[in-house]
Amino acid sequence: MYSVAISMPLIGMPGMMEWLIIGGAVLLLFGATRLPKLGKGLGEGIRNFKSGLMGSKDQDEEEEKGIVPSGDDSDEKIDKE
């Protein structure tokens, strides 16, 4: 009995033609006017995420040093009518 090895091609990164097809499909789905808005929203989201990470690092460093950040004044009493 002989065994035949079937070699399957490895799936790699898409080539230039695949990227063009993907870009064309995205352009058809969202339209040329919405793509800049989507890009802007994505960029702002990434920026907010990075600043949130940096903010948490800053807070961790302040907590290690014993510095308490001054947030809103929680000592103020709220008048209920």
C-alpha cells in the first residue's frame, strides 16, 4: 500500500489583486462619502483607546507614589428639593 501525501497550500497574506477586490467591495458597501467618516471614527477610537491606556499607566504611577488625583469635589452636598 502506498500513501500519497497531498500538499495543501498555506494560506498567507492576500496579494495585490485580493486587496483591490476587498477595497472595491468596501467602496460598494459603504460608498465614497461614508468612507472618510468611518476612517475618522476609527482613528478617534484608536486615539481614545491609546490615551485610556496611557491614562491608566499614569494613574498606576500616581497610586504607587501616593499621589491622589483631584477629581470632582465629592464633599459637596447635593440639595434635594
